[in-house]
Amino acid sequence: MQLFSILPIILIFAPLALLLSFTPYLTRETISFGVTVSQYNYYTPILRKLRSTFATVSLIGNGMLILVCLYFLRSANEDSTAMITGVSTMIFIVYWAALHILFHFKMKKIKGSLTTVEAPQRVKIDTTFRQNKITYSNYWFLIHIAIIAAVAIISILNYKALPNVIPIKYDLQGHVTSSVPKTYLSVLAINLVQLGIIALMMLVNWSIKSSKQQLTTSNPGQFAAENIQFRRKWSLFTLVTGLLLTILFAFIQINMFVPNLVLLTAISFITPVVIVLGVVWLSLTGRQGGGKIRNHQEDRERSKEQPVNDDDHWKLGFIYFNANDPSLTIEKRYGIGWTINFARPLSWVLLLFIIAIVVISIVLSQ
């Protein structure tokens, strides 16, 4: 078994499996498996046990998947390694989705037996929320664009020095696995991929900024401050991720002129690992929307008030569909991050735009 075949599984799949297994502990304290509950009910023994059961089943299932994947990789060649990794990724996603849906419906059945307080549902809004610096400006991406432009200029100036056939694809060990005839498009294709990635990152940053505020009815002022901090840290992570990917592709392009297999291999391996570990670390340092994961309040201090119940607009607990809501983006109900309002036509345009960027980037990188 080659070292570079197993390290991505251990350093990428394992942290993601850990994160997804403990996702129910990271949601808002008024959400349990995509279902609205009071803060008091969130900490009742029955829901604590439900979260614990989910984490156990998820860890066991994902652990078995990783072990099976490593077993098949022990004697796999380059082509079969890619196939095994791809199939494992699909199983990983399907297993997580099926597990979430199963526990979502379990939660819906349990909700009817939970204690609730009959009171008018209240919606808290901070009219000064948008006056704060919610995210970092997209102008910071000018640094990324400057790097892309600089590498593109260097590539054009050294175009004649390139061989007639240039490498465009590398394996996990950094070896060339695919080459194309030298043309300006093949030389600058990486720059086009970089621009696509930056456009995608700018869209993500805009989504973080523009998604509607969802404050808690208890102590909304504190939660608003925590929500701003939550948005800013993920905005910064988006900027850093874009920069790391820009640098990664820049090294791949420069490698055409100044080959350095060791450096390229190290950067190609370290970059995705750093990004994944960054996602895991940020997710485990705070709840969705802001706030600490551990709540040391006594049960009597926790609110029994039922938050605004919009469960009908969340299909399967994670697909938001509300034609009466003008918002294009909204915080995920399950997991960390943001999603779109699938009832808005413009949201589908944004989704298709994202898919187009991904597809074009993949085509250009082949």
C-alpha cells in the first residue's frame, strides 16, 4: 500500500467522518435533526440519547467504510486508487444522508411528546445588524487575482521556453499522468480554473454576508454579536481557502517552467489537508450561527418557549423551500454553513452558476 494513497483517507476522510458524526451537537440549541425544539427540550435526556445514538452509529459506519477502503487500497494501482476513492466518497455521502433522514423522522415522532409552553411565537430582529462589519470585503480577493495575473504573465513571457508537450495532471506522488500539446489555452487553462475558484469563493462570501438574520428570542443582543463573529470567522476562512488554492495552482503552473517534484508533491498534499482540518477545527469551536457548544446553564434557566416553527419549509430537515421568504440564502438548519432558498428562481440561477464553475474548472483541468 502506497503511503500517498492512505494518507488522504486518514487525514481527510477521518476528520470529516468525525465532524459529520458530531454534527447534531453543533446545530443551534433550538434545532434537533432539522426539527424545531425549545432550548429546554434540546437538553432533555431523550434528545441527548438520540444525539449519542446518532454519533455512535455514524462513527461505526464511517469507521468500517474507511477500513474497507484502506483494505482495497493496499494493492491498488493509480487507476483503481482513483476509482476506490471515488466510490468510497459516494458511499460516504449516501450513508450520511440516509442516516440523517432516518433520525430526522425519528425526531419528528418524538417532538409530539416533548413539553412545550403555549405562547405567541415571537420573531426578534436587530435593525442595526447590517450596519456592522458582518464579513470581510470581497476586495481582499484582489490579492488572489494579482497572484493569478502575475503567474499568467510569467507563463506568457516564458511560453517559447516550454516544451511542445506540457504536463497538466499529476498523481498523488506528483508524477505526470497526462500531457497536452503546447498552446496558449493549455498553458493558461490553470489561470482560468483559478478565476473560476475565486468567483465561487466570492459568491460564498457574499452568501455569508447577505443571508438573513435569525436571532434567538432569549437574549437576542448577545446572539447577534455571536452571529457576527460566526460569519466573520467563516468569511476569513473563505478568503484563506481561496488563497491556498490559488497558491496551489500557481505552483502547478510554475512547475511547467521550473520542475520541482518534491515541493509540488508536498504542496499538493498539504493544501487539501489544511483546508479540511480548518473546516473541522472551526466547526468544533462554535455552534451553527454562533455561540459556545457547551452550555453550562441549569435546566431551570433554559427557555421552554417554542421558537418560530418553520419546519414545513424545511424538507427532510435540510432543504429550505419557502416562496414567501425573499431571502436567497439562509443558514443551514442541519450542519455548519449556508444553503439556498430553493423556492426562489434566482437561487436556482446561483446554483447553476456554481455548477457551471465547477464543471468548467474540471474540463479545463483535464
